[in-house]
Amino acid sequence: MERTHHKQEINMTETLMNRINELISHYPEDKKKSALLPVLHEVQDAHDNWLSIELMDKVAEILEILPIEVYEVATFYTMFNLKPIGKYMFEFCQTSCCCLRGTEDLMDYTCEKLGVGIGETTPDGLFEVRGVECLGACGYAPMMQLGDFYKEHLTREKIDQLIADCRDNKIILHDK
Amino acid sequence: MKVTIDGQEIEVAPGTTILQAARMIGGESVPPAMCYYSKLDKTGGKCRCCLVEVAKGSDADPRPMPKLMASCVTGCMDGMEVNSKNSERVREARQSVTEFLLINHPLDCPICDQAGECDLQDLSFEHGKSKTRFIEEKRTFEPEDIGPNIQLHMNRCILCQRCVAVADQLTDNRVHGVLDRGDHANISTCISKAIDNEFSGNMIDVCPVGALTDKTFRFKSRVWFNKPFNAHRECTTPGCCGKTTVWMFGNEIQRVTGRKDQYHEVEGFICNTCRFDKKEVSDWVIEGPRKFDKDSVINQNNYTREMDTVHIATEEGILKGRAEDRKKISMTAIPLDQKEQEEFKNGNL
Amino acid sequence: MSQKILLDKINVPGIKTYEVYRREGGYASVEKALKSMTPDDVVEEVKKSGLRGRGGAGFPAGMKWSFIDKKSGKPRHLVCNADESEPGTFKDRYLMEFIPHLLIEGMITSSFALGANRSYIYIRGEYMWVFKILERAIAEAKAAGWLGKNILGTGYDLELHVHCGAGAYICGEETALIESLEGKRGNPRIKPPFPAVSGLWANPTVVNNVETIAAVPWIVNNSGDDYAKIGIGRSTGTKLISASGNVKNPGVYEIELGLSVDEFMNSDEYLGGMSSNRPLKALVPGGSSVPILPADLIFKTANGEDRLMTYESLSDGGFATGSMLGSGGFIVYDDTACIVRNTWNFSRFYHHESCGQCTPCREGTGWLEKVLWRIENGQGREEDIDLLWSIQSKIEGNTICPLGDAASWPVAAAIRHFREEFEYHVRFPERIKNRDHFVNEPFEKVRHLIAKQTV
């Protein structure tokens, strides 16, 4: 399928490379490919939360595999983003158990407040609202994933607070 | 080892699959196979067309297997009893799989180069229905250019993954694969890169449908207007068997393919030079005309016989197309007169 | 109070840390197993315990362990399935987040039993913070000498690592999980060969759920027989239940198998009844893929016996009038819930999560979703209900892995028990325009509209 390709500045810092090498060391020497998923998570986190073709090619080079092997994997798993996305991505769980607790209304509320539709990014590039499938927090619904963390038992007030905190740069996305 | 398929007994070596055993017996008991390809490793098990019923597991453990089994990846056991064509359950399952394969298929056989030698057509003829129960919008994919020799039509693909196995097995630098997931999984290079390996053309031969077709033959002819001849040449490409079928129209070679057996598998893989560049009769030693099945489409052009009036056994008015599509057709550049318009609406034009 | 095996220490302050966990008697099972038992002794205890796989299928864990190929001499692996993604299930995350060392202790003891020297915990990518918790806990355990070379001077070596997925429900299927661990797409493998013979990197591998492995330390510390005394019949021990939906106290509960559904549902110790004064309408007792039960089959089986929280009782009556314990995802619906909408939602989930490898699942799950979406949005046709039934029956049993079955069963059960609701949607499209159509006008109030008219 024809895809649009976006440019990305690649910065493989020493910290990142150290972490990648640590992850690779978790698998037998001739099974470097096994580290693919954890490594993709790390490079994505370090590159504005998305993976360009160039970045995936870089990962292929590090793991000594074919680029297509990385593309195949990156397109299979939903957590890898293949184009630039909003900095704060509100990923609402929209599977049944959460819907029983009012997720759909809350998603409508969030979209309205941010002035975007589901799957859209705000013009300032800060926010994106998505509906995703079961995140394994059914008893704490409604909930969303923001970066590496879950925000649970959500209410309209909590959403307002979260949006304000994001704007004030008070939200930590990744646990490094 | 002894195995019985549809009541016919055969001795097979350990490690033989049910499908291979059935092919040894031959005839109507042979399950259809859309993804399995005996010349390619790690193919099979995916399309579910070859499901069979194992009524008796083996002499040692005679219990029947509760689920239908994919015969192409299930090994024979001594004393195993299998029902293929004889089982109502199997027939139903094959009908189901056929229906599933067709719901999102574009059904564009009239403009498809594969028509006439398409495994999906054969499968539909045997197990399909002329009516559809699918009224939803069909899934479609953005087209991708994968180079000057091969045309990729993702909408027709059934994801057998044989072409991926070809690249894995015959080349050392695969550039295409299966991307995305679920019903949007697709064959792609992801970066619209030309698949320009010397053996890439074999993807066309192993493709059971019209998803991968020969660009050098594109829209040149229907396959049944060609006359196939077996031919060979002294090919110097390492790994190329040099034995092909050339498809001729008069004295012109319109297409070169691998030489296929009764299960539509090539006898040996050929290189792109043989396939795409050698289109002169002088390039080839022609061995003679190929045999073809009496009931094949290709046969239709080879014997003259009295034709009956064609009756299309399908839904009323299928030639009109769907109402919602007809609305989209606007032909203001060619105005129709009142009568013609009326006829057009009724689908008689 | 029923006995707690997994969660008895959960409220001890600081149990997340190695020091507190150890002080509370943690890692005793590793000491006991490595110093005083043979691997086969451990397998034997687990067999005696009757512990069944807690991931959903309920296959006896000890028996699964005994299938591992030891003759080939290839390295063996234990992989913990922490890819918890079945809608309605969130118990493993609770264990790993709040008492991570219990899982690590279980992994060491179980790896010893299997003779595995390299083991992995495969956790879903969305649980990234839990991934980090486990990484830190493993480092603590390693520093304390419970992992690495020559553990406790016994000569047993074990490397344990956490591996994260990246958003794919299908990776909870054990062969897809192995593929994913090898850095590939999560496509389930064709079986045979089974992982016990050829799993991770073609080596003999056992894949067990988090909760299964977490139960092993208790079994080793006490005995298989002691474990088997808890519970009823072939449903031995305790089970974590994740409760969600319209109940008063959703959350994770450890119950002794054999507790009645009624008590679990209504006693204050557990769910405390419904979250509002609306009546109970339906229950999914074991995660989204198991059949939904209508109100009259929840507390009593079709024979009029008490419905218990056991593998056997929940499946009593087969699919006609029963369901399954599955992974213990207990989803409760009150009468504001629309079964058609819920079924569509589940179908969307399976459509989204199908790997796309085999035909019936790839094509069928999408078809189911599209038809259900039309019905839910007032564009259904009378024949669509039978069409749905037909599609699900054509997927079930014809796929490579159980995802096809998991996608079919909820649709079949919804039609079996709630056909009238589908008919209502088809016949009164204007009444179901809004997604909260049953909030003000529950189905019981409109049921008469679709009753057969007799003149």
C-alpha cells in the first residue's frame, strides 16, 4: 500500500544506544532480532513518539536484520506510530467494559473541549484523541493511556485538569 | 504407513501430509490449496481451503479429531482415516472459506489478467455460490508500484504469503512482506521500492490469484486466446531451470511463465531474463504444445463445438450493478436521449 | 473470610520492595525447591495441586509441564504470559504492579522445575510502567543472589528478563507470543509442533499465565495436596477475578473456587451488588470471549442448582445455558446496557485484533462487525440476525488459533439469549437512534412491541 513518508531528525544518543545494547544483551547473541519490540519502544520514545522509515532502517542496521522485517513488525503492533502525532496522545479505552462506565460521553467531551475529532491532532500539535481497544483497566473505568501511564476513574473535571497540566508542561510521559 | 482418504487406501512414507497423500491418490479427493506450495518451505495452513475431517486419528489412537484439520500441514498417521470430498462438514467448511475469500474480492475477472488460470475462480466454481450475502462496502487498498515487471493488485490478494516465501527462499534480500494487520494486512514494500531481484518474477507464477501479474503481458490477451507451448533455452543464470511455457498468439510470444503441473505449481523456478526479456521465438527451443485439462477455460478456444445460448445463473439484474453505483455514473459528455436514458436506468444499455 | 494465597500480603506496606517481600517470607519456595527438592518433585507437587492454567483455557499446569521435551537436550525456556488483554481482565497487572516479587519467585521456582536456564516474562506494551517495576524487581532479585549463575550455591543458573509487546491482543495466544518474543509479527503458529517440543527459538518451551506461576510458590512452600484441599472437585485453589461493569465495587478479588456467584455478586466482601438501583441484566463471567449469560441463568443453572465460581459450574449446560470461567473477567451489565451495542463493541475488538493470517478470521470478524454496526445503527434487516449466526458458525473451529472461536462465541450467545433485542433494533430503528437508548427506556418496557401478535 502506498504510504506518505515524513522526515524525522534522528538522534541516537549515547544514553539511547546504551539502553539498546542493554536490551540486546537480554537475548542470546545470535537472536538479536528478539530485541526488536523493546528497541523500537525505546527509539520511538526518544524521537517524539513516532518512527520514520529512516529510524526503522537504523534499527534494522543495529539488529542486523532486513529493513522489511522491521516494517512488518512496526505496522503490526498498534503502539508504533508511523507518522508524527500529537505530543499528548489521549488514548481512551473504548472497549465494552469502559463504555458501560461512560467512556463514550467522556471522549465526546474531550474532543469538544479540544476542538478535534477522534484521531485528529490539535493545530498546535499538543493533543491528539484516540479510541483504543481494551487496556486492561476495566475495573477502573473510564480511563486512558497517556504516555507510559494510565489515568483512571476519569471524570470531566479530571480531564480538564489533565489538559491544563499538559499545557503547563507538568505531565511526565515516559518513565526513564 | 497406511492412510485412507475418502475410502481409498494408500501407503505413504512417514512425514507425508494428508494433502500429499491425497495428491498421490489424485482425483476428486484432492483438497483445493490456495496457500500451500510444495516447492516453497513454510507455506500452508493459512487459507483453510484444504480442511479435511479426520474420522480416525490412527491405529494407536483411533479417536477422531474434533476440529477439521488443514490437510497441507497435518501429517499422516498409520491407520488414519480422512474424509475429504465425502464429508458434508468438509464441503460446508470449504464453501464458507470460499465465501470469506470472495466477500472483499473485487470480482473484476473481466479485466483481470489472471482470469482463466485463477485458483480462486476454480475454487469459486467448485464451492462458491452465485449469490452474495455481503452488502457492506468492500475493503480496498491504495495501489503501490513495485517496479517495471510486476503489477501488484492488492485488492485481489488472498494473503497466501507464497510471494513472501519466494523472496525468502530464492533471494537473499527480501524487500517486500506482509504489512499491517487483520483484514488490512497487505503485501507491500512499505517504501514503494522496486522488487528487482533476478528471481522476483516467480512471485507471479506462485500467486494463486491476480494480485501479482506480469506487466509485460498486461492487457495483451486473455490467457485462453494464447496457445501454450513448452520451451527451453540454455540459461546461464545460476538457479534458473530454463524450462518454461511460452504463451503464443500466432508467431508472437506474448508471455513466458514457469512450467506448471496439474496443481498449478511450477516444476522449476525461472529467472527474470527468461521471463521478461526473451520474447523472440528464436530465443527458445519449442518442445511442443502443452497438454491442458479438458474442462479448463483454455480448452474453450481449442475445439469448435456448438455453443448453447449462455444463461447467467445469478441474481436478477446483476449486470446493472448496484443501485448506489449506478447513481455515481454520470455521462454528461455523451448525452443520451430520453429513450436511451430510460433503458440505461433499467440496465439494458 | 476465605483463604488468600496470592493476595494475602498485598496490604503489607512496602511489599513492592525486595526487603519487605523477603522479610515477609518471600523467596522461601526457591530455597526449598533448589536445596531440598528435585525438579521432578516440584512438577509432582504442581500436578497434585490440580492447579489449572489461569489464562483462560484451564489446562492442568502440572500436566503441561510434564509435556516439555527433555530428551532432545536442547535448552528449555519458561515464558510467562503477561500479555493480559482479554476485555474484562486486569488481574495480572494487579499482581505484577503491587507484588512483583511473587511473580519473580514463581518464575525461579517454576524454571527450576522445568530445567530452564533462560526465562522471560512477556508483558503487554501498554503496561509500560509495570514493565519498569518488573525490571527493577528483577535487578533487586539478581543483586540478592536469586538469579544469575549458581543460585544459592546449588549450581542452578537462571537468566530472567522482561520483554514488552506493543499492542496486539493476539500475542496472548502462546505461539503468537513466542513469535513476538522472537521479534516477529504476532502470527500464531500452526500446531503441531507444540511449544513443549518446539517453542521459543525452536527450543522446548512452556508458556504459563502470571497467576498460574504466582501460585507455584505457595504450592511448593505448603504442598500440592494442601492446595487441592481448597476449592471444589477439579476446580482447586483460589482464583483472581477481575470485576467490572455496573457493580458497586469493581476491582480484583481473590476467591476460593466454589464460591457461589450470588455471594460474589452481592455480598459486601466482594462486589456489593449493583452500582445503582437498576436491575441485573446479563453477565459475562470469564472475559469477553465467553458466552454472555442472561439474568435468569446467572445465579442458578438450567437445572436449578446454585451457580458456583468453578470451571465446571459456570460451564454447566454447555453453551446452550452455560458459559465459562475463562480468565475470570467478570463483566456485569444492568438494564441500561444494550446487548446489541455490547456485541458490536466486542466484535469491533476482535476485528481490530485479528492477525490477518487465516481466511475465516481475517474476513469473518470484519463482516460480523459491519453487520452488527448496521443493526445497532438502525440499518439492520430481519435476515441479518440469521446472517450473523451463519457467519459466526463458519468462523468457529475453522481458524488456526482460538481467536476465531473467541470472536464467534459472544455473537452466538448474544443471539441465543437476546434475539428479541436484535429484532427490536431491526424493527424500531427510530427508537435506538441514540447510543443510550436503553437508559430511559430499558428493554423490559418495550419487549411487548416485538411480541408475536395473535388475532
